[in-house]
Amino acid sequence: MNLPANASALPPLDHATEPAADPARDAAIAAGLHQVNLSRWLAVGSLVALVVLSVAWELYLAPIKPGGSLLALKALPLCVPLAGLLKNRMYTYRWVSLLVWLYFTEGAVRAYSDRAPSSYYALLEVFLCLTLFAGCALHVRLRLRNAKSTLPAPDLTTDPERNAP
């Protein structure tokens, strides 16, 4: 590396500065954030609908016993991740996408074995579980992709020797 005689006259290298504004990149980031928000509300909405369906199904719509049953308590584990989804915690989205398969299994079994109208509610539960899983998986994927796209691009013009392969 050849340094000029007056090395102190060189401008300092500042890698923390923001690269030049790129309108296309900014528009892509904004579109990505919009998709992330849509997937978030898809997950939250389907989780809330699944909780409401579970309680209403077992207490009022088609209970196993007349007057309702304690099976309505199956909605309690679904209430736990609601706070994490509303606080936008990535870890919660990941484990909810695994938890939902228990409810999917219950819905699939009851859709096959129960009589109408309970089997219709079971099919609705299956649909809501699939929607919740898709919303969580999509949210995680979009957030990870959006996080990569918001990283500042490396500035290769500042110090070509440092960035050389």
C-alpha cells in the first residue's frame, strides 16, 4: 500500500454514512414493510378468530354436552401468543406456526367424525389454522427478507483495497 507523503490530508474513511438515496430501493423497502404488516394482521386476525370460534363452538354453537363443556378451555393456549404477535416478536410467530398444527389435527378429526353442524365448525377451524400458519410463515419470511434488503449496501468506492477479494 503506497501512502502519499501527506497522509493526514486524506479525508477520513467513514463507513457509517448512509449511501446515496435510491428511490427504487426505498420504494421496494416500503412495499416490503406493507407486506410484512399485511401478513402480521393476517396472523393476528386468524388467531383471534380461532379463539372466538373455539369458545363459541364449545359453549354455544355445537357443544359436546348440552349447556357447554370444559372443552372450551382449549382456547386458553391460543391466548398466550396473542401478546407476542401484537408486540411483533419473531420468536412468537415461529412457535405459533408449530402450535397451530395441534388445532389443525383436532379440526380434521372432528370434521371427519362429528355430525353437522359440529363438522362444519371443525372445517372452519381447519381453514383458520391453515390461514394462521400461512400468515406466520409468510410474516417470518418477509421480515427476514426485508431485514436483508434494508442493510446498507457496501460502498466499494471508498477504499478499494479494503474491499478487494
